[in-house]
Amino acid sequence: MVADEDDVPGYSRSKFPHWVSQYGTCDTREVTLQRDGQDVVQDDGCRAVSGTRYSE
């Protein structure tokens, strides 16, 4: 089981603003997945719905 982010001592989402909007509804994470992934398909909300990404 994974703890809710509000239940993790010392964690504050506001300390990690790196998922900010890039354009439209796309945030940094979604732009990076599209850029670095293979055959990434995004829905109307810019979320990746299929594709492959390899992380070293």
C-alpha cells in the first residue's frame, strides 16, 4: 500500500513545482513522456494512453 501524499511526514507537493503547465493542458511530465517515449499516444487531456518509455 502506498501512503497518500498528505500522510508522508515532511512531504509537500509545493516543494516540487516541476510539473507545471507547458502549453494547453500539457504539463512537464506529459511533454517529457511524449518527447522521450516511443509511439506515445495522448488523449484530449494530454495524458499518455499508450506507448513505451525506457528509463535508465
